[in-house]
Amino acid sequence: MNSLPLYVALTVDVDPDANRPEPGRTDAVSAGAGGRVSLRACRQGLEALAALLEELHLPCTLLWEARSLRVLARTAPRLVHSLVENKACEHGCHGLRHEDFAGRDSGLPIGGQQTLEIMQEATRIVTGETGRRPAGFRAPYCRLTPGLRRALAALGYSYDATLMRTPGSHWPLTASRLRGTDGRVWELALPRGRDRSGRPITGYLWQLLEGRRRPEDHVEFAARAAGMCSGGLLQVALHPWHLLVSARGAAVRSAGSGASDLRAVLCGTGSLPAVRFATASAYLGAVQSGGTGASVSFDG
């Protein structure tokens, strides 16, 4: 009998409120903000998340949009400092200004050299603000371009957490080498699948935080993964701003309400047998070493 646990990583994209691409612009703006960027809900959601991490003693992988990190480090220094000093937190990268690298909505695809320059600057900012060079990356809008793959390899990133795959016997939530990186970068894919009724569900908590799912749905998704993917990594992903506002920028809840739903998912998942929480890097380290000692036990 396989005694390996299911590893679970809480991965958080820290970026502007209800961010969206705009035609003719490579960077993102906030929906409903008149072409500007807002970090109000992001900050409040991040505060609620930080309190939850402390309460439950959970590790977390924070994937920072560099612009947002720089602004928050100036406007909410205690919050950022507390997360940087939290040894259970890992700090990765989520672009410089939440670029539409593929140009799918902006109409301005970003070429390979410019992509590299953007990623160099984003990496520099994340390193400078956190004191640690980021090992992990998730592409804005979950759109991974060939230029991004090459840039991740060139800049020494260890893993990418952008792509979505369906777990099963062909992919038991395990790490694999990311194509287009000469084997230098690992792929830690986000899970997607269907619930018992056949409705699509993913590890990203969009549906939950938009009011279209219940916490129990995601706990059941994790339970099914634990039953068939021992030794794999299940990501639970979200944006901090989504605890308060919808993707359209409209206030849909208080930070307490959103955090309550998130807490229910984390506590329910953590209460499952053979589940261990870890940062994405800790899991990858366990994979590379061939061991399982890099997990952090749930204490909620």
C-alpha cells in the first residue's frame, strides 16, 4: 500500500484588484477603476489571508506581481514585512505589471527579448523586496508563451505553476519537466476536473469566491485526489482581492466572509487523512531528493 501523502500547496497570485487586459496596453488595469489600478481589495484580502495563515499555521506560496509588491511594500510595510519574515511563506513571481504576454486581449503580443527584459525586472524587484530570489512563477491569465518558457530557463527559475491538467492515472498530480525549457524548469500544474454531477471544478477558487461553489465541493475534490494521487501536489489557488470583490470589480462580500469560505476549504482539506501542506518549492525539493520530508503538517 502506498504510504505517501497528498501534498497540498496554497498558491496565491498577489496582483491588482479584478485585473484585466486592455486593448492597446500590455499591462493590466482594475475593472471598474477607470483605466487605473487599485490594490484596496488586494491589501484587505492579503491581511485576511495573513491572519488565516497565522491562525492555522499553514505554509503558503505567494506569487507576487512585482508592481503590486513594490506598492504594498510602501503603503502596507508591516503587512509585507510580516509575510516576508514568515518562514513558512515562499515568495515567487507573477509578472511585472500583469502583462498579457500572448497579446490575446491587448492585441500586442510581447516578443522574446522584451519578455526576458520584463522578467528580469520583475525578478529583480521580487528579490529586492523579499530578500529571496524567486524560484517559482505563474503567468498572468495563466497564459504561458514560448518567450516566457525561455525566460524562466534563462533566469534560473525552478518551476512554473501556470498550466492546468486533469489528474488521473496518466497524471497523478506529479511534477514533470516543462517543455521548451531544455529540462531546466519543472511544471507544477494546476488541477482541473469534474465533480460528481459532472460540473467543471479546478484547484483555483474562482467559482467559490464568486458564489458559485461551496467549500465542501473543493474538499471533496481534494478527497478524490488524495484517493488516487498519493505523492502528488494539489494546488489550492486564489487572488487575495477575490475575498472581497468579483472579477468585474463589484463588491460581493466582506473580507471576513471570503476568508471564512477559504478557511473552510483549508480546514476541510487539512482534516483529510494522508494530506500534508507544503510550499510549492518544498514539494519540488522532496521530489528532487526522492524523499517526502519537506511537508508541513496541518495544524488547524
